Amino acid sequence: MTIEIRPESTNQFREVEALVREAFWNVYTPGCTEHYLLHVMRRSPNFVCELSLVVLEDKAIVGQIAFTRAWIACDDGQNRQVLTLGPLSVHPAHQRKGIGKSLIDRACAKACDMGFAAVLLCGDPLYYARAGFEPAQKHGVRTQDDQFMDALQIRALAIEMLSACAGRYFVDPIFDVDEAAAQRFDQEFEAKIKIQGTAS
Ligand SMILES: CC(C)(COP(=O)(O)OP(=O)(O)OC[C@H]1O[C@@H](n2cnc3c(N)ncnc32)[C@H](O)[C@@H]1OP(=O)(O)O)[C@@H](O)C(=O)NCCC(=O)NCCS
């Protein structure tokens, strides 16, 4: 199957946010805030617009991926710039067709060409191991508050990065989502029912 991946354009912003909402809704929490996260992320100086990609099928957007710059304060005293992956969304009706993995691979190849050394994220290791990620702990990468975390994973784009990345990983402050602002933003979209006690 050929997957049509394109850079996101400004006139697609709201359609992409609606897709993110559709993909994340009731998956990790009742409702979701990832569409708001993407909305504020685009205004951050750390947002990497060149790596914001969408997947089109019959002119509709069915997948998206976005990245922000982040840093590892390395144990050797250096600050190394890396990328944070997310959000990554595939419309529920189009999942399990390889769209998510294709988006990750295409964006990582572009990030490598742009000179980025590694991509990190917090996500399900079972999914991301299939997309080239390894536990960050294996390479000594810890959270900002100096903890190892099972969900924290890394994909090196420059192989030398793995022997030099031990340290504390800092993400853009926009990841501290303002829940009240996210709820207000959500009211701009079609009403949806929130389910309490979702599996994940
Ligand atoms: C996660 C997501 C982006 C995957 O997109 P996708 O296009 O379905 O992924 P792919 O087709 O590349 O890979 C699908 C495979 O990964 C598996 N997979 C998907 N999510 C998984 C998860 N959380 N844990 C383990 N495996 C997972 C599927 O079972 C499938 O494997 P199979 O075909 O052998 O059954 C999509 O499910 C999604 O948008 N989910 C909601 C939002 C989300 O969780 N985003 C990621 C946040 S970190």
C-alpha cells in the first residue's frame, strides 16, 4: 500500500487538531488534551515545523506526526539537542495499516538530514520497539527529575549519540498542559462523550 505523506500546511491546522482529538479520545484519559497540546506547541520556538507531517487518504487527513526540540543535560557536562516525538495520531478507522510506522520512519529520516542526533518520547515500549526505539535507560537517559522511566525511549539518528547521551532529558514546558485551558479549547470542537475508567 502506498501512503501519501506530506508536510502539514497552515490551512490544515484545525483538521489536524480534530484528527488528533479523534485518535486520542478516551484512550489514555476520559476525553483527551493532545489536540490542545499540538495547538500550543505550534507557537513554541521549539516547534520544528519542517517535521510536522500528515498522511492523506482520499483528500482527508488520516495521520499526523509532530516534533519539538528538547535537550539532554549530559553527565559529561555537555547540553545535547534532541527531538521529542509527539503527538503521533492515526485515525481509528485507518490504524494497523502501517501508517504510524511510516510517519515515524519518514520524519526520522528528515530529522537525520536536518542534523538532529536523536528522537525521544514517552510511549508504549511494545509499539515503539517496532519503530526502532530502545529503552532510554539502556543508554543512561533519565527524566528531568533524575529518574529512570520505562516509557522513556530513544531512537538514535547519529550512532555516536548513544555512547554520549547519558544524562537528564528536558522537554519544552508546553508539555505541562494547562488542563482548564485544554477543556476550554475542546469546546470549540463537536461534543463527544468522555468515558471514565478507560483500559489504558
Ligand atoms: C499508536 C498509533 C499512532 C499507531 O498507529 P498505526 O498506524 O495503527 O500503527 P502501525 O500500523 O504502524 O502499527 C500497528 C501495530 O502496532 C500495534 N500497536 C498499536 N498501538 C500499540 C500499543 N499501544 N502497544 C502495542 N502495540 C501497538 C498494533 O497492534 C499493530 O500491530 P499488528 O498489526 O501486528 O496487530 C495509533 O494507534 C494511534 O493513533 N493511537 C492513539 C493515539 C496514540 O496512542 N498515539 C501514540 C501516543 S505515544
